[in-house]
Amino acid sequence: MQVLEVLRRPVISEKSTALQERGKYTFEVALDANKQQIKQAVELAFSVEVVKVNVTSMPAKWRGPGRRRSQTSPWKKAVVTLKPGQKIEFFEGV
């Protein structure tokens, strides 16, 4: 897997925005990515030093009313902690 294929998109929510104040940034990542690959991808893409990576697998959920129910895709979320004093400029405008 290529290093930059690991990161899919940033996760923008109330909780992830509150974590940014503590130097933690949240990304959706590839399902088969591990912590070392995520760390390398963030350091390469944003030129920062990663201290810690926490990963959570988000299960599929049923959506929709009645007989038209469908299932969302499962995905993986990574919370990346940066070295104190560093930040990712990409998130600052959000």
C-alpha cells in the first residue's frame, strides 16, 4: 500500500474539533492500514512529528426506513496525537 493511500479524508465533527485544541487530529483511513503506516502517512503529508496513533474500527450501520433499509460501509478512524507545539494547518480554516 502506498503511503499516501492510507489517509482517506479528515473527520470534521464537534468531538474532533474539540480534540484539535489538544493537538489531536482525526482521519478516516484505509481498512487495512496499521498504526505505523498511518504515522508515516501523516508525517509525510503534513511535515509534523506524530507521538501516538489510536485506531478505531467503525462498524456498518443500518439506515433508511422500512423495506428500503441499506447498510453503510464499515470504516476505520485514526486519532493522531502530534508533538506539543505542532499543528496541521489544513484543519485551521475549518
